[in-house]
Amino acid sequence: MTENYKNLIVGAGISGAVLARLLAEKGQSVLVIDRRSHIGGNCYDFLDENGLNIHKYGPHIFRTDKEEVWQFLSRFTSWQEYKHKVRAKIDGKEVPIPFNFTSIDALFDAQKAQVFKEKLISNYGENKKVPILELKKSADKDLQELADYVYEKVFYHYTLKQWDLKPEELEGDALARVPVYTGYYDGYFTEKYQAIPKFGYTKMFENILNHPNIKVQLNTDFKDLKDISCERMCYSGSIDEFFDYKFGPLPYRSLNFELKTLEQEKFQSVAVVNYTGKEPYTRITEFKHFLNQKSPKTTIAYEYPTAFELGKNERYYPIPKQENEQLYQQYLKLSQKQKNLYFIGRLGEYKYYSMQSAILAVFELFKKII
Ligand SMILES: Cc1cc2nc3c(=O)[nH]c(=O)nc-3n(C[C@H](O)[C@H](O)[C@H](O)COP(=O)(O)OP(=O)(O)OC[C@H]3O[C@@H](n4cnc5c(N)ncnc54)[C@H](O)[C@@H]3O)c2cc1C
């Protein structure tokens, strides 16, 4: 017997779940499928055996300046306020990232530090983010020295590990994400709202998907779906996979996480510490900081970037290179030939979406299709 739905949504991540909810509230039936055994996509979290909340696919901090995004999600969760701070281990010292005036004070003698700070302010202004490659172009000898230092100690090895590319080979806003900050502010983000769902991301997704017009079917790959008919399909899986890699596979970076539970209350001073040298991992996350959880034990995750290999691991980051964007455009053109088929989210649109940008894109699509 064929089941009929107005909408089929492939993927129960933030793109699929938010779109499902919007459509359901317009009175339309929605079937959401996911091949994983859980909802939430890469935002999925769970409680480990010690009751600590773990982000399975890497640390997720919700942030937005957009009132409409904040109001929408706030219908489905209350929030734990959380200001994200990141530290890096450099020359044996733990310093703020983005590299700021506190980092300069910690790593250089007082006289040198003063020169760097004054020159940064006179060249770029106070409390500004200066992308490292811009700083590298400076004609001033002191700023060049600082740029070379930050490039080597903060940027170069981290980028190689993260992307398997030299910084110069990267395109898009991946570069802008490693600035030098011309002030003492040590928050990683600047958005007005920064928070973690108080009862976890998965609970928030349960609430989003809890609507009489929505049916969720897990452990279901799109290619194995049978006896379903729909008028519209929104697909948040990888677009190249959908089209059987007709033009070749879209490249991705993947990640491996090694979880360790330690018999100690705290491991590090903040949730995320970056390792910017030659260690094989890029960061260590200590999860209990996010919800300020108390426990005599703690769980940490070492994060190892690695190549994406089909069938072996998961797709994490689209690789920001022009040739990859061109390949994606070929798939997009092909998809536009089919009526009522939409590709959404980080895999469907081959974009590095934060949660808020994924939601905004879905809001736009919803306005277009409804
Ligand atoms: C390590 C890491 C850290 C991040 N940290 C942050 C952060 O701090 N803040 C932030 O805002 N964003 C962060 N992000 C980005 C965030 O994860 C994404 O914005 C979000 O997951 C995008 O949601 P999505 O629904 O587009 O994709 P996904 O979450 O990937 O969901 C897609 C879903 O589709 C399913 N699927 C795919 N193909 C099929 C198929 N053929 N059949 C059935 N189901 C299928 C998948 O199983 C998956 O569940 C981070 C990302 C990573 C990788």
C-alpha cells in the first residue's frame, strides 16, 4: 500500500527538521526520513553513562543575531546562556583564540607586546578582526613579525591538519575565521544570542518534530524507501550521491572523535582548546562546560581531521575551493530540471552552514515554496 504525503524530507538535521515544522504548521503532511538511528543530524547529542551531555559530531554552540531565528528555536527549548571561549596551547602557554591582546601579552616581553598592540590599533583600529593573510601583507616590519608568528603558531599547521591544504590554497570565508583581534575581548563569537539548548539539542529536535502532521522514520535511507508518494521532496543529503556521482564526487573533509572519560572533575579551563602545532588532533573538547554540569568525572573528545572516504566515514566539511563549487553548480543545474525537488542544508547545498545560516536558508525556501 502506498502512503501519500504532501512533502518528503530527507534528513532530520536542522535544515530538514525546521522545514518540516514550517510546512506542518501550514497544514501540510510531512514524512521525514533519516538513515541514521537518531534525529538532529550533526547537532545530535546524548547523555553518557555519567550523565554528561556529549555532542556526538563535535562541539555545537548555537549563535545568532537574527531575532526571527532566536524566536523560532525558543519555542522548542529553553536555553543555557553560554559565551564560547577558545584557548590554544602555544609555546607551552594557554592563550585566547582569536589571537588577541591577552595572547600578545602572554607570549612576548612587555616592550615588544606594547609595540605590537600600538601598531595594530594605529593600522586597523581598536576591537577589529584582522584576517591573518591581510596582516601578513602589512608593510610594517613589526606587524610582519607578528603576522609571521601567528601564521606559523596558530594558523599554518592547524589549517594543514584541518583541510589538508596550505592556507593559500583555501578559498571563501575559511580564512576570515582566523583573525587577530585588536583588543582584549576574548569571546570566540560576537553574536547577540549565544547559547546551548538547556535540555540538549536532541530534545529541542524532538520538540520541533513533535507535530501531528509530521511522521519521522529513522534507519531509512532514501534509496531504500518504498511505497511512498509525495508532491514535493526536500533533500538534505549529499547532492552528488542523489545523482549517483554523475559528474564525480564532491570532496569533503571528515573527522574522527576519540572520547575519553577521566576520573577527575575538570580537564581544561574552557570547553574547547585548539592544538595548533604538529599534534595529529586539532582540538580537545570538554563537554561539561557547555551546560555547566557537575560531576566528579569528565568526558573529553580528541578531534582528528581526516579525508572523507565513501562508505568508511561521514561527510563533515565541504572543501572551499572554486573547482568544487563549479562541480556543485553542475549538480544544482541538473536538480533544477526536476519540478518540486529542492536540495537543502550543508550537504544538499554543499555549503559550510552554521545552524543559524542553515535555518535562514530554510526560511527563505519556505517563503518561496509555500
Ligand atoms: C565539527 C562541527 C562543529 C560544528 N559546530 C557548530 C557550532 O558550534 N555552531 C553552529 O551553528 N554550527 C556548527 N556546525 C554546523 C552544523 O553542524 C550544521 O549547521 C548543521 O548540522 C546543518 O544541518 P543540516 O540539516 O543541513 O545537515 P545535517 O546535520 O548533516 O543533517 C543531514 C541529515 O541527512 C541525513 N541523510 C543524508 N543522506 C541521507 C539519505 N540518503 N537518506 C536518509 N537520510 C540521509 C543524514 O543522516 C543527516 O542526519 C558544526 C559542524 C561541524 C561538522
